[in-house]
Amino acid sequence: MKVLVLGGTGAMGVHLVDLLAQKASRVVVTSRSKAGQLGNVQYLKGDAQDELFLRGLLSETWDAIIDFMVYPTSVFKQRYQQFLNATGHYIYLSSARVYAQSPTPITEDSPRLLDVCTDKDYLATDEYALSKARQENLLLDANSSNWSIVRPYITFSAQRLQLGVQEKEDWLYRALNGRTILDSKDIQSKRTTLTYGLDVANGIQALVGAPGAHGQAFHITANTSLAWSDVLRVYLQVLQTHLGSKPEVVLQAMDEFTRWRSGKYQILYDRLYNREFDNSKIRRFVDTSHFTDPLSGLAQCLEQFLTAPSFLAINWRVEATKDRMLAEHTPFKAIPGCKNAAKYWLFRHTPLATLLQHKYQ
């Protein structure tokens, strides 16, 4: 079996590649930064969004293509048929964010936002949940059925530790540097479903080449849901053990929270929903009873991260705004580069900062 993985270096992809290496004779993974050969896995350095790079890959025929890329709908419309023509099984990574709010556990047939939302301003955008649903529609309307749609929800790993709508760079960086964590009081009260990246990868690899998966959509999620307040509680327990004291937390009303936090549609049409899933459909292919318990898994992943903390780029404009709200300060020596330091100073200390912050939302 020969498998192409587009963009397979994230929280799910790294695990999936390891699993595929055990069942496929050749696995090719595209990466923006990594190149080389590791056993039967070949990493090709290049941008899978680039048409020429992609054309070279699709000149071969693949037993399966697994696509983690995020496309504008206009681009995917031009490419999806090329994917279908180049493989026996195209697996498209969508998102469980496509679903509308549901009073009962979500199934794959539950209404999607694209189909039931009446917010004209939102529908005029190609926001993530809408673009994924529109791209699903292209596959659903295709002349062939050699595709599967996978809808993961929020995944976690030692490098992906979310709190509501925030990544670890937004909340954990502050906690480890003695500053207060901010979060939304409204989001904290909602239920969510968090799934370990390896478990999602196991679900995906079980679908690869499975005839019963063709022309079908699947969400791959943990068996249980939990409140965001439970997630925060676990994080704080681990951090208290690590730091010797519990980090301070301030829960804000939504109008305060959105003064510094962008992504209003992700908040409004996802994180303010209770997200619980019925995963019986994927259970035909993988035993979800072995999936990692979210609370213990989050604790273990955070503990692992704390052995060698490493953060992606910090948004210093946002950090300055939070410090301004809380009357806290970040030492200039902790801010890399003069440009970042100047940006922090502007948004932390000047009255103009509030107006500029709203401009950037």
C-alpha cells in the first residue's frame, strides 16, 4: 500500500504516520520544514498548497491520500477532482465544528451550521466551519464515492493543550511566567469533548482502504464529554504541583473577553455550544473503549510538556492588552526583538491601545 499524507505533522498527523508505517509499504508525508527518509516513511519538504508541488505528487497514483490541509473553498473546488483521480481512497479532514447546536448527542447526520444557520453576516464568510462544510458538499456531489470525510473535534497532545478557545500560548505561557490566566466565564460553563491525537489517528488508519468507509462521513471523538471548568481544574492541579502554587485565574464576562480575544464566530458558533457526540458509527471500524480518558490524558500531556516547555510565537499585542486589564507587567527582557517590545509597550501603556485592539479583532 502506498499512502500520501498532506500536512501530516500536527497533533493527529504525527501519530497517524507512525501507524501507517506499520501497514503501508510506502508513506510520503509533505512538510513545510522536514525532509528525509525514516524507514518506509519519506518526508518531502514543500508546500502542499502550491499547485506545482502538488501536481508533481498527484502525477503518481496512490492507494490512499489523507489530506490535513486547510483550503479556501475556491481553491478546493479546483483541486478535489484531482485528488479523487489520483487515489483509490481520498480521506478529507473536515471538522466537527461543522455541526449546528444540538440538544442531543451529535451524530454524523445532525444538522450542520451551513444548512440551518440564519446569520447572514456569518454565512457571507468562508469561516472554518463553513468552508469545511462547503468542501464536504463538493465531495458529496462528486461523481465518484472513493472518499471519506473525517470530522475530528478538539484534539490534545503534549504540544496541543487548549483551554476553551485558547491555545497553550495564550494561557499556559502566562501561568508559567507568574501572570494571571484569563478565560471566559460563559465558555467555562459549557461541555466539550476532547480526544487524544493518537486515538483520532487510530480511527483514521482504520478507515484507510476500508470499502465500507467510502462515500461516508465520520466523527472520531472520545466516548465522554466534560465541562471546560473540569479541564481548567486538571490544568491547575498539575501546575500547582509543578510550580508549588496555583496560578491565578480570572473568568471574564463575554464583553470583556472579546475585548482581547478574536475569533468571534468560533466562540459564538462552537465554544458557546455544548458539544457531546454519539460515536457509534466509527465504532464499526475502531474500538473507542480503548480511547484515552480525557482528564487523565490532559494531565499526562501537560506533565510531559512541562519537562521541556516549548511555545510557538506569542502574540505580544494580546499579552499587552491582558496585562493592561489586570494591571500586570511582562519584563521587557522576556520579549524577543525590539519590534515585539515596542508593540507590547504601545498596547500596554497608551490610551490608543484600546481603539487599535478593536481594529485588529
